[in-house]
Amino acid sequence: MAEKGSDLIYEVCCVFCKDDNVNWEATVYCKQCSKGLCDECVKYHKKLYKTHSTLRREDKKMWPVVDTT
């Protein structure tokens, strides 16, 4: 059976996975979209939005407060 993400509660979840009722931690924040993305979704995001600036998890203190609801 395929997993649909973790049962853990993350500080910031990936918005695209959350739309599909999947719970994955956001590891990247896109400044232009104002959204958190998981490692898998950020691959597609980078291809679609090459000019967008992102912040990695190491820079999380620079992420603004992200709405996770």
C-alpha cells in the first residue's frame, strides 16, 4: 500500500501536497508564490517558474509566517 505522507504534524506543509490530502513537510519556500514546497514538488516548480527565488530549510528563519490552513 502506498503511503500518503506522514502522520506527523509539520510547522509548514507543502501546499501542493496538502491540496491532494497528502502531508509532507515544506523544505523550500518560494518568495514569489508565498508558498512552502516539499522536495518533490519543488522539482516541478523550478521547471515551471525558473525566475522564482526560493529559500531552503537552512534559511527557515527568513521564511515569513506561512498560512498552513
